[in-house]
Amino acid sequence: KILQWFDIQVWPASLVPGGNVLIVDDVDDTRITLQYCVEQIQKSNPSKIGVAVIHNKRKEKIGTLPENVDYFAGMDVLDHWNCYPWDAETYRRDVLEHEKLARSCTREIEE
């Protein structure tokens, strides 16, 4: 299901043809979403595409990225659920409570 769309007639998407594009996501899990985004952007003929993620889950990926797409990951992580500060409201917690829970989950994984 597509929840967002990409229209090169509208700014900033109008900058894509011939331009450099950086796709940013929080986590590279299955890689399906990143593959889809790259495929959609490629239709607009950018000069270069890069992908940057905060966390790359160390696991076999279902999706693929073309060889000519630069890939940057802030950190490789185990295949566990990641708790991000921007998710706190979703779980009805304040950010400090959410981060405390995330730290305790990390300690459990490391032990």
C-alpha cells in the first residue's frame, strides 16, 4: 500500500531530474522499502542516488539496491526491535521513560 507519492512537477521533487538524491531511513530491515524508494526515484533520472540509514540490521535482506547506489549505515545492529525517541508518543511514554526502557532492553540483549 502506497501512503505517499512522488511528483516531479512539485518542489522539491522537481530538483530530482539530473540532481543528487539522498534517501534517509531509520532502519534497514528487509530492504524492501529502500528498494522501492530507489526504483521510484530512478524513474526521474537523477544524476546520483545515495541511501543512508541509522541502523542496518545484520540479517539477510529480501530487497536489493543497484550497484551504483551509494549506501551508508551509521551502525550495524542485531536483528531486534529498535526503540527510537520519536516512537515514544506511539507507546504513550515521554522520551526519557522511553529511552530508559530502550537502555534496559539493550542490557538484556547484551547479557
